[in-house]
Amino acid sequence: MKKMCVMLAMVICLGFTGCKKSTPAEPKSAAPAVDLTSAIDKLKEQAKSMNVDELKEMAEKYKAQYLSTESKLNSTNEILSKLIEAKKFGPEIEGLGKDVENLKAKLSSIKERLAVYVDALKAQGVDINSFTLE
């Protein structure tokens, strides 16, 4: 019964995240650290005092962090999918499910923060196409 519950939870998890293989838009490299703890309002205030070059630098950092995290999520989903296909259920699969949820939350946070800098650039009339995620 426990195995069925774990299996069902993982299938549901995969349903939300998918198993689609994708290649990162940029080569895998260590993404620069970004601020995921400050309130969005604080970041917006800081962005108001930045010049265009500083805003671009911040947007590039957040985009790189997003792509790096997305790559980790895709890898984790691939491993999870292989374990489910092999019907290998246990603590490692539960841990991977938690990792998937944490990575999805991190992606959302990064995307929200990237938008702060992209919106500030847009308000200054800067082309923001290089900062799109899809």
C-alpha cells in the first residue's frame, strides 16, 4: 500500500512537471549567485537607482540562475522518470520528489525577481528580448 501511495505521488508530480527532455539555451556553467531572500518591493526600490548597465547585469545574473536551475530540474525529472519506469521505489524517489518541488519553487522566485529588472529596463526603453526565458 505504501509503495502504491509513493508511486501515485510521483506520477502526479511528473504530471505537473513533465518528463520532456530539453536542452539548455546556454552551456552548463556555475550560475552567479542571486538574491532570493529580499522582498520584491526592496528589489524594485534598488532597481530604481540603477543605471541601464547595472540593470542588464542583474537581469543576466537572474536569467543565468534560472537556466541553471531549470537544467537541474530537468535532470532530476529525468532521473525520477527512470526510477519510476524501473519500478524502483524507496527513500531516494521521495527525496527526488521533494527536490522537484523545491526547484519549481526556486524557478518561480527567480522568474519573479528577474521581472523586476526586466521591467525597469523596459521602462527605460531598452530592448528586453535577450532576457526572455522561453
